[in-house]
Amino acid sequence: MVFMSGDIPESSAGSVASVAQAAQRIASAPEQSVWVAASAGSGKTKVLTDRVLRLLLSGARAERILCLTFTKAAAAEMATRIAGRL
């Protein structure tokens, strides 16, 4: 999935932070498959954690969720955040 500037609500265009938050909300929505790619420190782990939590809370079985990350450290961080929220 590719996000274009038109995917971000017009009201969010006022600041970079609000645009980033709107993009994170779109990417974490569980209705469709997504590919999240961004630079370090941009919130990828938060987006993926939010996405997995939304899927679980909407009734998805954990064994049916595929969430890939590049490093074991990122995977461990996501697992810790998810376990902490559940």
C-alpha cells in the first residue's frame, strides 16, 4: 500500500506532526494489508504494534497474523509492547 498526500485528511495538513499521526492511523487500520517502510525513529514499531493490537481486538486469531520486521530487536520490542497492552 502506498500513501499519497491525498490520503491524509485536509485538516491535518497544518503541521508535520499531525500529518505523520494521520499517516500512522491509516497504516495501523486493520481493514487491509499494508507495507510500512520509513526511516529509523519514525514510529514503525508503534504503527505495527497498534495494527496487531487492533487485529487481535477485532477478533483475529494470533496465529493468522503475519508481522515481519527486519531485526530480532524490533520483533522483541513489538512483542513486549503487545504483551504489555494485553
